Amino acid sequence: MEILGVTGGIGAGKSTVIKIFKEKGYSVYNSDIRAKKLMEENDSLKQGIINLLGKKAYLNGSLNRSFIAQKIFTNHELLKQQNKLVHAEVKKDFKNWVSEQSGKFCIKETAILFESESYKDCNYTLVVTAPERLRIKRVMKRDNIPEDKVKLRIKNQWPQEKLIKLSDFHISNDSSIENLNKQVKSIINILENQI
């Protein structure tokens, strides 16, 4: 089975693109959701995070997301080390998931496809982008956080221009849902005919 890796910075609209793929019948592995689940349930990963960030990383056995975000989004080295810990477990989980799928291709959705080197597990890559002002507005509304916090998160991610250069496909999510649908359909046609 071929694998399409889908990525995009915070607020770019990756989830909307993924929803369209799902509606068209393609299986999607959401790395971010699976990572959070593994961070809650995988004992060795939990211990690794505690060793890295301290006991406050978990409150009553549950992930202390605000504490972790505060630590890793202000310290690039901690962010890098946590990503390495989580990625190792996600890689194993993804391999098991793929073995249970059918069809010509499936999708691996991840915010850090290239940074984590998980693009190496994919046959093709797709990046979703949007203008920074629009991204900031979307995240402020979605997460109910101030603009400076959104900008800090964007600053900790790779620039969109770099992701475009590294990707096989690019979707620009800056206009209508109809336009987004057309772009997804075009990529599906290419992949279905190449595989």
C-alpha cells in the first residue's frame, strides 16, 4: 500500500483537507491524535516525558497540556527532545495501523512530517498552506488564545516555503471549500493513476 504524508503548519487547514480525503473514502492515520493517546496510555513514553519535563507534565495521571506547551514552546531543545520520544512510539503504532488497511493508498497526517523524518515512511508528501494572517486568526478563534501565543507556535514550526519545496504536492487553503475540493480531487486523480 502506498502512503501519502500530509502536513501543514498550525492553522493552515490540514484538518479540513483530511476531512475531504475521508469523505472520499480514504483511510487516515492522525499522528497528532494518536500521539496524544500514546502520551496518555503508553507507560514507557509517559516516563520519558516525566524524565524530560518533570513530574508536573502529568496531573493525576493525565497529560498536563498547558504545562507541557509552556515548557516546549519556549525551549527549542526540549521541543526537539519531546518530539523524538513521541515519534518513536508513533512510528511503531503507524506501522501496525498500515498493516490493517486496504485500498490503493492511505494517508498519514502529521504536523511534523519532515521535522520528525516520518516522510521517509511515505511514498508521496502533501503540504497544506495558508497566509500567516489567516492562520493566526483561525488559531486564535479555535484555541481561544492571544495572537502572541499563536505567533510563538508558528515561529517554532518550519516555514511554509520550506515545506512546499520538500513536498510532492501543495494545497493552498486560502479561499473557498469548493476550491479546496478541486485541489484534493486533482491530487487523488494523480495518485490513483500513478499507483
